[in-house]
Amino acid sequence: MKAFINQLPVIHKILISFISALTIVVIFALPDIDDLAENEPRLKVGKLYPLAIPSDIVTHQDPPRAFTTWENYSVKSGESAATLFNRIGLSPQLLHQLVTTNTEIESQLSRLRPGDKLSFGFNGDHELTQIIRPLSSYESFRISKVNDTFKSHIEKKEINLHYNYAEATITSNFWNAAITSGLSANQIMGLAGIFGWDVDFALDIREGDHFEVLYEEQFVEGRKIGRGNIIAAVFTNQGSTFKAIYNPEDGNYYDENGRAMKKAFLRSPIDFRRVTSNFNPTRRHPVTGKIAAHRGTDYAAPVGTPIWAAGDGVVEKAGYNQFNGNYVFIRHSSTYITKYLHMKKRLVNTGQRVKQGDTVGTLGGTGRVTGPHLHYEFLVNGIHKNPRTVDLPQSKSLTGKKKDDFIRLASKELAKLKRYNHLLIAKE
């Protein structure tokens, strides 16, 4: 070993000497291990010891939310809020507290109807914390407990609108064509109302007439809940085409040039059904058989069908005689008078002011008639005119900037209608 060391270079010999000396110093300088153990606390296996955690590494969390259990109930026939609460197991005192909190809660709980659905929310101690009453597909009335009292508000879900399209050519009658196209009963009556100042849907509809409709469909959370406004419509009747566009600014319909679809008079004062006789001044009287002037239009419909005022005006006379039966005459101005004969019942009195569309009576068969119907007359300056073809005075139309804005809107909506028409044709 000595011979091996002697053969090493001088630098290696110096390093070996230095490391050896350092090792000896460390060995003798370190304290005894037993001395170290006596100065340190001894920990026992299985025993819990507190551990301090620095505050800067702790994440603060909100307390957990109270858990709510929901129970759903339907109001039974003859059941009031009191009997419903009793069935659920809620006290009369709680109901009294609720209905005396505010008028909205009182109104909602005092007007329950059979079939109404309510959801009751309870906390972990089975204390009432919430009540939800659905009002529609997108609205609910919510009652919430806050501390020791209750608060209420109406919650509304967002309604998303999408467009849909329907069109048809009439082969038998307007109603059947509209149903086949996919329109609902309300939409059919709405469409007839839009064009009802230009087209008498009881008399004027012909085979080959055509309509196109662009309308809204309403969706909540991806589920269809109903239909909205008719946005644009085109109706072709006996070769004449009428266009109507919805104006969201005032809720009315105008043609593509901003002229109001609404006229001073309705073409027909009754829901369209069927007609027993047309305007014919040389028609034979159905009772006497003699040729006598028939200066009006007869509408046949079920007894009791509402009869509308064709325009705004004042009831000039309301009465009964053996020829006209129950009748109402309305003066609309110094120029126009409308007459309604053979009614089952009059619902207005002489001197009463009426608005267009007000119900003035119900259809019947009083006076000299062969069957129930409405006889309707339209007079201009005292001369009988055919209400189907007479020129009607316009209602107020758009002017100025409102007209310009609407014409731009109408152009866009009619373009959408045309685009949907093209898409439908492409699918076919």
C-alpha cells in the first residue's frame, strides 16, 4: 500500500492527506447521538399531535348551501289553498303568514283552480322554504323564505323565436286549405283578420286563391311552446294580390308601401261561414216569393254567433219589428250607415257608442225569415251598396320617417317569405 502511494503524483498525495484530516475532525467534532435524542421531543406512534398550518396557504370556502327537497302537488276539484295545505301537512298559521305577506301571494294562493300544479320546497328540518306555481310555459310565480318572512317574484324564462312558413292553394274552402298547410285555428282567424278589410272570407273566396304566411314559433329551453306573430303574408284572391307585413313598433299590419291594412270598415261583420244569398236588388223574397229588392247580404251561421260592428260609430236605433226582428242601425259618420237584422238578441242600445269589432248582437231568426241568418246592409249617403265591393275609407297610414323605416323592414320580411317559399319548393 505504501509503495502504491509513493507512486502517486504529488497533488494526489496532498488531496488524500487533506481529506483524511477533514474526516478525523468531523468525527470528533459531532455531538453524541444520545445527546441529540435527549434534547428533542419524543413522538409516540398512534398519538394525535396538533399541526400549525400557515394562514397564507389556507383556501377559504363558503358554507355549503342548504339542501332543498321538492314535493309536487296538483290542485284537486273543489280544493282551496287551505285544504291543499292541510293535505300536505302544513299549518293554517303558515298559510295565514303567507297570504298576509303581500297582495301578490294572496292573489296567487286564493285563486287556485283544479289542475293547477305547485311545487313545495323544504329544508333539512322539513320547514317550508319555497313555493313555485307555473303560470305559463315560460313564467312561474316563486315564493321564497328569507329569514323569518316570505318574498315573492315572477320568474321568466327566455323565449327564443324562430321563423316557419305555410302556404296553400284553395281547392274547397279557406279553412280546410289553411288547416292542411299547418296553420292553427288561431292563426287562421288571425290571417282572416289581417286581410278581412279587403277580402270577405264568407263571400269572396274562390278555388285557386292562394296564400303564403311567414310566422314566428316560440321556444323555451329548446322546447316549442307556441306560435307568435304572423310576420308577413301574401293573399291572392280572384287575381288580386294583397300583402301584409307586421310592424313591431305599433303591433299593426301595413302593406309594402306603409298603408294600413285596417280600414274604417270590416268587409264582413261575422266570422266567415257560408252565405245563403248574395247582394241582388231583383232577388225573389224567400217568404212572399215576390221580386223585391234585397239590398244586403245574408250570412248563415249557428244561432248565437256574435255579430260585430263593422266600424266605429253610434247606435242610431236598436229595436224590434215584425219584418226586421231584432235589429241595430249604426251611423258611422254623415256618410255611412250599417244595418244588422234578424238578430236573436241585441247587445247595444240606442245612442250607445261602439268600436269596430264590438259585439252588437247575436245571430238569430227573428222577423220575416225562413231560417236563422244575419241580414247586413251597407249604406253610403243613403244609397245601398254592396259591402263586398264598395270602396272603403282608409285608416291612418304611416308617414315620414316611420313610413321610410317600415318600407325597409317590409322589404326584408317579404324577402324572407320568398326565401322560405323557395326552400319549400326545393324540398319538394
